[in-house]
Amino acid sequence: MDNILSFSLADFQYNDNPDVLAPPNDFEEWINHPKIKASFSFFEQQLLAAPRASTEILSNLDHKKRKVINLTSYNYLGLSSHPEVIQAACDAARQYGLGASGAPLLSGTFDLHVKFAKMLADFKQKEDCLLYSSGLGGNMGAIQGILRKGDVLVLDEKCHKSIVDGGTLSGAKMLFFEHNNIDSLVAMLEKNKGKRTLVAVEGVYSMDGDLVKLKEVVEVCDRYKAAIYIDEAHSTLMFGKNGRGVAEHFGLEHKVGVTFGTLSKSFGGVGGFICSNARLIRYLKCYSSPYHFSCAPSPIIIAGLIKAFEVATRDSSLRDKLWENTGYFKKQLLDLKLNLGGTESQVIPIIIGSSGEKLFQMAMELQKRGLFLQPVDFPAVPANARRFRISVSSQLTKEEIDEACNIIEDVIVKGLKN
Ligand SMILES: Cc1ncc(COP(=O)(O)O)c(C=O)c1O
């Protein structure tokens, strides 16, 4: 393989190795190269405690335990280890045991599932809700269950892989419109007029932290009679006056046909859900495979999630703190003249540019200095916009943000000048 370092994960999807149980030969050569190996050591680092703003990891870099300021977890509201949440989960473990031990339709539905699904449907102002064991499975399963061959899925090019995979499974024609570009969306809808069409967008785009242009999307979808599917993975419990998400923020919840949320980020647990009209949910219970053919979420998790939901919605204090922290953090980063792209949320990219080598050198230094801030490389983001991506948490103290900014200044700002 000439110039082995110019390859990336984008290059090894195709596999012509005659041994079906082996990866492509050149993948092995690539991934064992010392520089690629070093960059992979940033993945799968072990957390030794809850993903709090301040936590401990076993670093893959030097195999040492290290106390870190955690800017990488999606525990935006700190709910994963909230004392009331932990108490609720412990109580549920004693009452219900570890797992649901069955698919929801046959033997896996508990009173907790019914209660939580109703809470979420009421919260999202929809008729009903379907719970899934994973967020990825929820997106994939909902889209696979809604669309068929002959239908059309028009999705923003920055939509999460779970939406893309759902489209592939469904057999529908898939068309990607340019990110947040309404002319590009119109062009695709125009070419497919009269077909059953679902338009998929995200409330907050996860790599850039910008928001969907929902008002424009709604206008266009009304005109072309296309339904809207919104993924609020990074916005539920945070955006909108009541924390219902970006659709609430724009006052357009009634225009959204299906709203998706994950239970692994602001909720602090694991799982996913969709809310929509009762007839569609009834139908998807029979045709959405990750619901119909998979074990229901653990009752321990659901009990914890019910409490997390209650804590997050009983007043606005957690999201107020999140936005206070986000504003404070962003101002300091802008004062450092860093390129934060078009972020409008608690997801803050620091765009480094095209040098993967620089990105990983900085990542190494950041971690040695006690900052858990992961590099994001191509193909997850464009090759000229490699970055770090900060997930702000309501748990961060001002002192931790100041300390993080000092380290970022020493490592990233100085590194960018060299
Ligand atoms: C926008 C978006 N949708 C869906 C998912 C999948 O959620 P989960 O990680 O809970 O499976 C993610 C995960 O990162 C995401 O960012």
C-alpha cells in the first residue's frame, strides 16, 4: 500500500478477502502501522467511575489511572449518577430483577415501561410512544418500520448513521440533501413529487452543534406533503421553554410527524424512543424489528430513567445551569480565537483543520494534562475540519471550565500556531 497514512476508515468498507471471516488484507496492514495504532489508542479508554464532569480513566496512552475533567461524555445534565436516579434504579433491581426477560409483545412489558412511555408521549405532546433498548436501534427500527420499497427518505447529509441504516433496511429510495440547505431539499422533493416521503433531520447536529432550520423545512414539507422525522438525541430535556427539544424551541412541535429521542445522553441511561400518532405506534409495534423482536429495556434502567425525567422536568434548574456553563465556556473559547464552527448548542467543536498528526499530538498532550477531550477524525468529519468536540455538562464548575480553558490555550492555541 503506497502512502499508507493517506488511508482512513473510509477506505476499508469493501472487503474482497476470500476468507469471509477475515478483514481486508490492507486493513490489517493499515491498522497495525505504529502511527495509526497510536491514534486508535484514543478509542475505548476505560472510565473507572461515573461519566461525571470530573471523573477517572485508565488511560490507553500510558496505562495509568488519571483524574480528568470530562468534556467527552453526553451526560449533559449529570443525571447518570444523580442520587435520586441511583436510588430508583437500586429499588427497581430489588423489585424487578436485572432484565426484562422477553420481547415487549410477549413477556417484556412491565408497569414501568407503560408508565414511562406515557410520560414521554405526554411530554412530547404526541398520542403515543414506543420504547427501544437502544437509541441506534430506535432510529433504525422506526425508519425501517415506517418506510417501504417505493417510498422516499430524504435526509440531511449530516444525519446520524442510525437513520441511514434504517433507510437501507427499509428498502426506500434514499436521497441526501446538503446540510441545512433548503434549496437542495426542495430539489429532491420536486423530483419525487407524489411519492410517500419522509424527511429526516436532527434537532442539534451532533458533530457541529448547529440546529436544523426547522421553520424552512416545515414550510417546504407542507408544500410537498412530506412528513417530518426529527432526531432530538442532543436536544431533548435541554432545548425549548419546557425542555421538550428544538421543535418546541421553534414552536413547531405540531408540524413534526415523528419525534425521536435517545435515553443515553441528557437522560443519563440507555435506550431510545419515538413519539407519534397512536395508529402509527400501534402499527410499528408489529413491524419495527428492534421493538418487536428484541428484549424490552431493563426495568432497572427504566426506573432510573423515570426518576431522571422527573428530576430534569420538575424545574428548569439543570438546563439553566447547562446554558450558563455553555455560554461561559463558549465566550472563553471565542476569546482564545478558536474556530467553533457554527455551534448553537452545548456541543462545541474546536476545529483544528486538515492535519491528523497535529490533532492526535494535541489529543495526547490534552490527556496528559488531565483533559478528557477526544479527537474526531475523518471520515466522521470532513478531512479539512478535523476537530475536538466539547460536550458541555451542567455539572461542570466554573473552576473546571477555567482549568479546561487554560489547558486548551496551552495545548491547542499554541499547537495551532506551530
Ligand atoms: C443524532 C444521534 N441519533 C442517534 C444516536 C444513537 O443513540 P444511542 O447512542 O443512544 O444509541 C446518536 C448517538 O450518538 C446520535 O448522535
